[in-house]
Amino acid sequence: QINEARKCFDSLRFKAIGSWNSIVSGYFANGMPKEARLLFDEMPERNIVSWNGLVSGYIKNRMIKEARNAFETMPERNVVSWTAMVKGYVQEGMVDEAEFLFWTMPEKNEVSWTVMFGGLIDVGRIDDARKLYDTMPVKDVVASTNMIGGLCREGRVDEAREIFDGMKDRNVVTWTSMITGYGQNNRVDVARKLFEVMPEKTEVSWTSMLLGYTLSGRIEEAEEFFEAMPVKPVIACNAMIVGFGEQGEIAKARKVFDEMEERDNVTWRGMIKAYERKGFELEALDLFVEMQRGGVRPSFPSLISVLSVCASLASLQYGREVHAHLVRCQFDVDVYVASVLMTMYVKCGELVKAKLVFDRFPSKDIIMWNSIISGYASHGLGEEALEVFHEMPLSGTMPNKVTLIAILTACSYAGKVEEGLEIFESMEPRFFVEPTVEHYSCTVDMLGRAGRIDEAMKLIESMTVKPDATVWGSLLGACRTHSRLDLAEVAARKLFEIEPENAGPYVLLSSINASRGKWGNVAELRRTMRTKNVNKFPGSSWIEIEKKVHMFTRGGIRNHPEHAMISMMLEKTDGLLREAGYSPDCSNVLHDVDEEEKVDNLRCHSERLAVAYGLLKLPEGVPIRVIKNLRVCGDCHAAIKLISKVTEREIILRDANRFHHFKNGECSCKDYW
């Protein structure tokens, strides 16, 4: 209400110097330094309070040069003038200038000392701050409390405790600083003892003690302490949400979230991050929607978390919305954000959009290069991946370990065996990267896909590092594709030793035996799995329709609200497939049942159900995007190829390994997968 204040000021017949000082101060307080200076210059007389107000006003408005000019032109200065100027330099991070001025001061008071040594603490000059503290003629509570906080931040807790114990007077802030220091340095039990003997506890004290428990990962004690808190402020609730989230206690985190009367951006971010971290992508997306409906503007970390969720779920519509948010906030110019955006578009099957983001940046970091090469790899575009890979050194960025994994994967998926072998063999001499187990795994996979199983086995035998589950898994997968039961059993035995609880090797070995009609071996493997309590990870697929993600499991449409319509669509596509000459590949069924039951089993695979729902709900011309958590089976791959032809629809399927773009009866993988 500065304008009203000015009217009152102008209406005064006699304007005392105090009135002038007040109105000048008012203009500074309202961010109007020009108006303040004009009025200051009109003053018929000025005293030292007027000049100090001018200096302080400029400092409040972050105009340090103007403040210094005013300071230099003052007819006289007192300790307040000098202290204000020192504080201004400290506020701007110009501690050397502040220190020079401080030692020039003709006299100093407690505030001067406290301001100066507080500035030294702020820039991490703790030793200098301690020396200054020790020379202070009078050490008040504020100075000692600041020194305790500074020492604790540097891990010098015992030194801080000496100051704490030597203080005659302590206030609640002093006690809280000491407790916080112990908590930050993982000495929570000492913090708790100090907390218990505090003469007075505030909301901040309780919260500081709680943060000590959560930061140390002692979530059970934190939970007990949280329940005992007389008041649960937002910051305490946020700490519990983050703490529960990091421990995987999602239900408890959500309970705290739901019981909060007030929430800030950190609350939403913490809950979304907790969901994202533990793989609850659907819940994270639902919470983001709820956040938007509530009119809460998402923060940068929240948007990054949601982008990761969109990538996992291939939720392109929400991904685009988040991208728009980032553009509006001008976050999209950040290289890290660009990498996350690229990953999201790649995983949503929008490789063209990912490349547009990549091309926008003239100076790309290694993560961006790796993201685009990995993107091309996952889409089976070996030529494009190799082109970018060879362009990389020319731009001044040398490939690293991750780059080489990405390009070897690209060569593997695209059948570029010779090119891949050349890169693998030149890793150390050309790129100075020693091959790790991941590089060997990619190369074994590349040879195996090409049917060069014996060469893959020789490579494993010559490895300079111990083969892990990924290496043997690559070999086993190749043996499944090329029906090499002899080496499959070797690889499976190794995997049973390394990962006894992993169902994958059992399933692949069962598949090879089933394809050869060795049902006795299949039954034996199943018995072994039951004996060892090894459970197969259930296959599921999902599709986004009108910003809602619909998930399907094998045969699981009975509980879907539109199950009747989905069944009708399945019947319709079955008829079209039969007319097109489709013959089910029953070797993909790992049960010894009659042929009719095998066919029914295949048509109810989760990816087939998701595609049927996409045909039902998405208009013509809109690609059907389906995600599957496991590798697509051979029969579904063949069926979806034909579905794309008979329905004249583009279908994009992302399985656990790569993308398949189906169009006009063909797949982008060219059946090399």
C-alpha cells in the first residue's frame, strides 16, 4: 500500500525527518529503489538514519554497487553503516570484500562479528570462522549457535559439542542445531539423548530429530517417533513419505500422504518418486493426474519422475504433456532433461521425436549420444546406430563403456555381425575400453542370433572375466532359437548355479524340449521348479487409451468392463487370420495338451488381448502401441504381423528386449530377433 502511504505523506503540512525516512524505506521495501532515491534526494535535511536507510535499502534490493557508492558519500558513518555494508557483501557472496571492510571498521559490535563470521561459514571457510569466533570479545547465543551449525555441517560434531557445553545460555534454536548436527552425522542415538533432556521442544525440534532417523535409514524408529509427535508439520510428513518410499513401504507412505491436511510440492514429488522407484508406474501416473486436477504446479524433479514413468508405461500422451510443461518452464534447454526426454520418446516408439530432441542440441554430452544409439538399437536400426556411432568421435566425444554396449546391441539386433565383431575387437586398441562382462554378453548374443552358436561358446571359454547370468542367458536364448539342445543344457546348468531362483532358464529349456515333443523332460523341469519354489514371472501387456493405461494378463479379460467387446474383436481377428492363411505355431505352448487347447492358449496371450483392445478403441490412422514385460513369443509375432495386414493398421510392440513395428504384414525386425 505504498501509494496510500505516499498520499498520507504528501498531505502532511510539516514533514519531520522521521517521516521522510519512513517513506523512503517504504519504497525500498516495495522493490522501488528509483523512487526511493528520488525522494531521498528531495529531503531538505538528512541524518545518519537517513543514510543508513539508503545503504540498507540498496542492499535489500541486491544493488551492492549503489549501496557502496552511497556508503562512500556518507558525511558520517556509525557501526550500523559499516555492518550494513559488510552484510551486503556477505549476502552477495563477496566474502573477501566483506572481510576487508570488516577489518577496516573503526568499531564493531556483536552484530558485526556475527554477520562476518556467518559469511565465512556460508562459503565453507570453517577454520577462518572458528578463528574469528575465538577472537570475538562477546559471544552471544546467535553467534555460538551459528558456529555450532557450521561445525556440524563439516562433520566436526565433537568440536560443536564443546561450544554447546560451554555456553551459559542456550535457546531452543541452539539445542535444535546440536540435535540436527548429530542427526546429519549419523549419531542419532546421541541426538535422541540430547532431545530427551531439552528444556523446551518446538515443532522444529521434533522434526529435526525425526529427520535424523529418516536420514540414517532407521525407518522403524522414525515411524514410532512420528506417531508420538504432538504436531505433524508438512516437512515431517514429507520425510516419512520419502523414508517409507526408500524402504519400499509404499502402503505406509501413501497412508501418511492421505492423512495430510496440507501438502506442498515436495509431498507430491516424494509420493510419485516412491511409486516410480518401486515399479508402481500406474499409481505414479494416477497421482500425477490427481496433482494436476488439484491445481498443483509440478516441480522439476516431479516432472522428471513422471517422464521416467511415461517411458516405462510408454504413455506417450502424458509424456507429451510433461514435455510441454518443461518447455513452458524453459527446462527443456538442459542437457540432462534432453536425455530423459529422448529416453521417453524412444521407449514410447517415437524415435523421430527423440532424434529431433537430439538434433536440437549443438553441444551434446556423452549421455545424449548413448541415448540415441541405444534408441536405434532397441528399434533394430543398426545402420542408423552405426552412422551416429562413427559420427561421435568427429564431434569431439569419445565412446565410453555404455556407448559400446549400445552399439554392440544395435549390431546384434540388426544382424550386423562383422561390424559388431570389428568394434568388439577394437575396444581396447582404439577406444581404450577394456571389455567387461556386458560387452561379452552382447557379442555372445550377436553371434548366437546369427546361428554361430559354436563361435559364441568359444568366445565364452576365452573370456578374460568370469561369465555371468547375462552371458549364459544370451547363449541359452540363441540355443532356443536355433534348437541346440546340447549347448542349451550346458548354459542352463550354469544359470541354475548362478541364479537358482530365476525361472527364465527353466522356461527356455522347457521351450526347447516342448518344441521337440520331449514332454517328459518338460514335466521334470516343472517338478524341479515346484521343488525349489521357483515361480515364473507372469506375462502382462498394456496399452494407453485416452490417457488411461489398460493392463492385460494371459487370458485375463473376464474382469475387464469391456470383456464382451474384446472377445468379439478376438473372434473377428481370428476369422481374418484364418482367411489370410494363418496357422498357429503350437511349439510356443509349453503344456502337453490337445491342439485345440494349445490354439486357444495362444490367442489369449496378453499382447494379443492388448492389440484387440487397441483395434476396438483407437480410430483408424492412429498407431496401436502395446508394451509387454516379457519377450514376445514367435506365434504372437507372426499373428500380429498378419493382423497389421488384414486390418491395415500400424502396430508398435515393445517387449522386454526391443521394439517391433508391424505394418502391412511386415515387421521392422525382418524376423531377425
